[in-house]
Amino acid sequence: MEFSNTTIENRKPFGWVRMLLRGAGQVMFQNNAWTGLLFLVGIFWGAYASHNGAVAWGALLGLAVSTATGRLLSLPSADGEQGLWGFNGVLVGCALPTFIGPTAWMWVAVIICSALTTWVRTGLNNVMRPWKINSLTFPFVLCTWFFLLAARAMHSIPDTGMSAPALPAAFTAFHGASFTGLLAAWLRGIAQVFLIDSWVTGLFFLAGLAVSNIRAAVWAAAGSALALLTAILFRASAGDIAAGLYGFSPVLTAIALATVFYKPGLRSALWAAVGVVVTVFVQAGMNVLVEPTGIATLTAPFCITTWLFLLPLIRFDDVQRPDHTDWSVGRKPHLGK
């Protein structure tokens, strides 16, 4: 009987743990277990600092369930080895305990929704393959939206952490802040990728990115800073800016366009910078769009903007024709990490 390299890797000691940690790292496109570990440390720090430890344990549960679902469904083992079964699930595990009250049925919802993202990802990737793009974190967004909306009609999963449905109304625009306030907002923009409102968590996430890819860490920092500047210049909501809610989708857009899907260079850097600015406007527009439902945009602005910047299949080099169906193409997993 023959075994693939992936199968052999999974049979090594701690192979399953590496798969889980890589799943956490893949939220920001990093196939690195140490990155995933630092991300989880940041999640636990931020969750307990905000007195909602359920978010941290939900992240672990969602990560484990979505990864196990890929194994049970016999989906391509290479995806599992690189953590691609788990990254949507860990986001579900962060989101549902954030927006839904801590009942036993909430944990059942985390299990169902996390498992759902695994095969929804496969299905959406099949649909998008002819367009040479992939689903990114949209399986998480789509599945979580349905569960959050269902919470409006199911008392067993109370919507205690969600905003009340309302029409767009007046808000306090951002006028100015101290240097420390701006620094905290910048770091929170990075932490909010996992729905964590903590500048310390942002530092953990930057460290995790740097362990895997220093360029990704630089672009995450730059993406959050540029998004912060854009939101301030256009006088967006002061509360949203301070909480980093205009930063997290631009952070993902920056990493995706500048370090993953295009060859790094001046042209792709400019393309990524424009993408970051556009993501801020998409974020603002989607905030208004979903306000009558009271649900969060999650990472939908990142997905929509990145698709809009990938679909033209613009070539920034003469080496290869762009193909954005799978960010793991041509990459070898960090077997020792």
C-alpha cells in the first residue's frame, strides 16, 4: 500500500496539531504552525482580557471541527495538511460566541456552522475555478450570516451580542486622537481579523506573521495604517475607527494582493495600496447595507474587494499567467513547523 507525502506527514507525532495550527495561520494566508500558535495565543489573550473566554474556546472548537470534517469527508488531503480545512472554522468559532449568548445550544451552533464551512468552501471553489479565483474567507461569512440571522428567530441561540436592527442614523465622526489612541486603533485593526478588540492581540498577530513571512507582517501593518488614515480623512465613525473596525478587512486585502496572489514588486504594491483604500469604502458601504439586519459585515468587504482586484487577471510580470484559484499552488508546507 502506498502513502502520499501528506499521509506520511499526518502520521508523524503531532501531525494533527500541526494541521490545526496551520489552519489558524491560514486566516492570513500563512502555512506555518508557529504563526498559528501565536495567533491562538493572541486570541486567548484578547478574549480573556475582554472577559469573553468563550471566544477563545470557540476558536479552538471551530478549528478542530472544520479540520475533522475535511478528514471525514475525504476531501483533498493536501488542503488539510496545509490548514485549508480549518481557517474558516476558526473564524466561525470566534464570531458566534461574540454575537450569540453563551448557551449550550450556541456551542452546538458553532459545531454545525464550523463543519458547514468545510464543504461550502469546496463547493464555492468549484464554482469559482473557471474564473481563476477562490472563495477566500467567504464560506465563513456566508455560513455565519445565516446563523446570526437565525438567532433572531431562535431563542436557544440568543442574539445578545448583536446590534439592534436599525436604519442608518447620525454618528460621531472622527476628529482627532492622541498618538497612543491612534497606535491602539492601528493594532486593533489587525486584531479584529479574528474579531478581537485588543491592541496587544494585534502585536501577537504581527509577530506571528513575521515568523512566517516578514513581507506579510509589513503589509498587514501598512494595510491597517493606510485604512486608518483613509477612514480618518473621510471622517468615518469615531467609535468604529477606534475599535479597529475599518482595519481588519484592509489588512487581509493588503496581504492577499501584495504577498500572495501577485509577484511582489512596485506595480503589485501600488495595486495592493489601491485595494486597501477601496476596501475601506466597501466596508463603509456594507456597514450601511447590513445595519437594518443588525449583523456584522465580517470579512465580506475583504472578499468582495479582493475578488474585484483579482478577476481582471492583470499580469504584473512576464513569468506566469495569473491563476488565483489556490494560494497554496507552488508552495511547500513548513514540515518542521
